[in-house]
Amino acid sequence: MRIALDAMGGDQAPTEPVAGAVMAARELGIPVTLVGPRVVVSAELARYSHDSLPVDVVDAPDQIDMADHPVQAVRRRPGASMNVGIRLVKEGHAGAFVTAGNTGAAVVAGLFGLGRLPGVDRPALATIFPTAKGHCLILDIGANADCRPHHLLQFALMGDRYARTVLGISSPRVGLLSNGEEESKGSLLVQEAHQLLKGADLNFVGNVEGKDVPRGLTDVVVCDGFVGNVLIKLAEGIGEFTFSLLRDEIGASPIGLLGALLLRPALRRIKRRVDYQEYGGAPVLGLDGIVIVAHGRSRARAVRNAISVAAQAIQGNLTKALAESMLAVPPKLPPLKAEG
């Protein structure tokens, strides 16, 4: 169950990753290995009373920054915390790797260090999205800007299995993001992918529009990484904008302040439901190992929750489950061929 955590990943590293590791160890009893420059990370860890906590440090003298080119950085810095953490998973010293660092580099490091599962052409980055009925899983949200129809089929199969294994949904409803519900709507990519998903062993509910996602009409939403990333970033911006408007309007009058006082418990519950920190991190599905990518702005609680997501994936034997999901490709389809 030991989780390897990138102590140098994220805007608040190493302070918040170390605090999140301590929180996960104290509250959840999850063993964590912090990966980063030993002197720096150990000094941060020394701020806590950690004698009895299952937290240790593995030295990684280098790091990959947010602005670095993913492929070049991963190749040129073998001692970076991200590469070292991935190697811990590959060698069996950790069951999963968690980072709040450069997302592209995390995907590349996972590909180079762990490889892809058989039958997977491109790993997908997935995320939990709050809805009126709880939450749904959206993938891909940025790992693959350009896709082919069979890539979306693979995303659907992996998303379905993740929803069953980690989210505990017995028969996930899978929807294909499009600009209309009708089967004939959408780009050529979406139309061809629709036909593939119809023939797969899935609870496929057809096309879903952007407005249907927050309504909770599906449990898994499939799209290419360009569309998915725009969808997530737009939703994040609208959420921040809405709460900013509320703060401005509430503070504009004494009556508003009084109303806010009465509504404070409800507002706090709403904020928790839409706060990305409550959902931890986004799994990179399709790698031969478990990699979780947290938001770059993650503070301690978000890191703690990302570690929890990784632990759930280990408990559910996610990697094996995803490999099995690739066997669900309909036999009438031609064999999938890896590209480049």
C-alpha cells in the first residue's frame, strides 16, 4: 500500500506535499515515501512529530518544473523526483505514484518508465467532476489533444472499469460528449466513435451535451483531450467566478452579510462539493502501473486526498482491472494497432 509522493511537485512544494503525506499517514494510516532532495525534504518533514508515522524519504536530486518541456525534461533528468518515483513503482517498492507537478511530464514519465497496458494505444487522463447527482468521471482531459475513434473506445472501456473498481458504480452509464444528442451529431471523430461504443460491452447511453454533464446524466463522459481540457478549465473558471460574484454581492450591503451568516453552513457544503481538493487527483489510465496527478495548486488536503485515491486504486487492483477491460473490445472490430 506504500505510495510514492513527488515532494517537489506543485506550486507549494515541498511544504504542501509533505504536509499532505503526514496527513494521509496520520488520518488514513497509509505509508508514504516522499521523493525529492533528501536534505530539503527531510528538513520539511522534521517540522512534524513523525517518529511513529510510516513516512520515509528517497533521494531525488533533480526536479521537473511546470514550464519544462515534458519529453525533454523526462529524458534529460533521470534523477528528477518524478522519474525516481515512477521507478519505485516499476521496481515494486511502491504501489502507486502521486504528483502535483507537470501533468505532461507525469504522463511521459509514466509511459517511459512503466509502459502501456496491452491493447492501449494512448493513456488517458481522467478526473472526477461534481454533478447534481454526485459526480462523474471525464476522460480524456488533456493527455491526447488529437484522437482517433478507437482511442475514444479505449477511453470508454477504461473509464467504465475505473468507475466500477474505484468509484463503486456497478453499471456505469457511459456517454460520448457531442454537440447534440442525436447519433448523427458531432464531428466525424464523434460519429465514428459513437458506432464503436454502440458495439462495445458498455452501458452506453449515447451522445451527451455539455449541459448534461453537470446534470449527472452519465457516470462516465468520453471525449478527446482537447475538448476535455477546455471543458474542465471552463468549469473551474465559472466556479471561481460565481463564488467571487457571491462575495462581492454579499459584502455590498448589511442585509447581504446577514443572509450570508444564515447561509454559511449551506455555502460551505456547496463549496466542498465543487472544490477540486476534495477529489484528490486525476488517474492516468492505461499505464502498466498506477499514477495519480493532482492539481498544481494542491494544498495539503488535496495531496492527502490524492494519496487516498491512489490507495483505493491499489486496493481495487486497478491495473489488472484495466488490462481486463481491453479484452472487452468487440470481436467485430479490427485489431488495434499502436501508433508511433
